[in-house]
Amino acid sequence: MLLNVLAVGDVASEVGLDCLHRHLRALKKQHKVHFTVVNGENAAGIGLLPRHAEEIFDAGADVITLGNHTWGKLQITDYLEDNPYILRPANYAPNLPGRGFGIYDGPQGLRIAVVNLMGRFELDCHLSSPFTLADQLLKDELAQADVVLVDFHAEATSEKGALGWYLDGRVQAVWGTHTHVPTADGQVLPKGTGFITDLGMTGPSQSILGVVPESSIARFLGQLPRKYEAAKGPAKLNAVLFTIDTDTRRCVSVTRCDITE
């Protein structure tokens, strides 16, 4: 079958949550989506609370992924343990709460694996290598999955591209999150893996990465540090559709599905 997977860029603040509720289900219906993964680590600005996770699921997500702000709201720790449909980066220390991957039921009995990994460049050099961890997971825990999807939460475009090419032919899709800027390089790599450097953001469109522009500008003018404030106003939803041929286990198309209000 042709499996349609929708990957939604980082949900930022209440503006992003509201936008997700307004548009996600209609977007899924329009593109006949079978499975949806939403990055939710900025739902509370920095981190998210259990109620934010529930709102994202209620909006239509099948799985939530996180990133470097996983621990921004420590109230989420018990929720990460209890709910297998929310993932934090797998290359965090294994003793930390939660899980970094899961295998979920898809249509026609498909076993869909989702892996959340985080880059080390400019984020956390103390993480285990996402490259060697991916090797290990594909060899062991994920060996029985029919489809493998990877959310790579990373700063550097080079690191994201390197992981995509490294996993080409071994997973069906690799997408980048974290930078909040949508990229235009969606492609199917030579061995059949769908790849895009960054999904973008679901949040306030008139902002700098989701925050009030003045808060960011002040930093670059050498002014006193100020707390970042989530922007208001109109919103956007950045998402990418990966269409996967489950018989050949190859991605056949990568399509941006962005909405700007």
C-alpha cells in the first residue's frame, strides 16, 4: 500500500496549539493521512506540560516527539513514563524518564516505528551518538518494524543531512526539527529514504522562531538579557507529507503541506 505519513513541525506556544486544533484534522483528511507525528517540545514555550500533550493528541497526533527542551517543564516526567505515544530523544541517558522510540499499529497490520534522536552539535555534546544508536536500534529493537520514521532534532543542517544519508535505504523517512525554519530540500534519497532538513514550526507567523521579534533583536544589539516572550497574532502550520510504498519499503514522494493564516 501507499502509506501517507504527516510530520508536523515544532508546536510553539498556545498560538501553535490553537493553530494545530484549527487545521490538523482537515489537513489529514485532505491528504488521506494514515499516521501523524507532531513535535511538541515548545508547546509551553520551553518544554510542555501533560495538558499540552493531551491537546496535541486531541488535535489529531498519533505520536508526539520532543527535543532539547524535553525537561523544560519537569511536570512531564511521569507522563513520559506512562504514555508510550510520546517520545523524548533516545540518545539521552537511558536512566532518564520516558522512551526514545516506539512501534505502533498502522493500517493493514503495519508496524510503524518512530525514533526520536537529537543532534550533538551546538545542543548537547554529552549525548550518545545518534548515528551509532540508530545502528543499534535498527539491528535490535526495530528489526521487526515494517516502516521506520526518524525525527532528528538538531541544530546543524550538515548533521541532519549526514544522518539522512547515513540511514538511506534503512529507514523510510528522516526529517529534521528544532530550527523552526522550513526548508525546501524535500527529496527521496537514492536508496529510498524520504528526507527534509527541517519541517519548520507550527506557531505565530509574525515572529522570530515563535517569539516576539523585539526579544530576539535585543540580544543582537547587546542589550540586557530579557525573557523571551511568545508572539501573538496570526499563525502558520508547517508540515511535510511522506508517501511510502510499504511493499518496496521505499519513500516515493516528499511534499510540503504548509498553511499560513
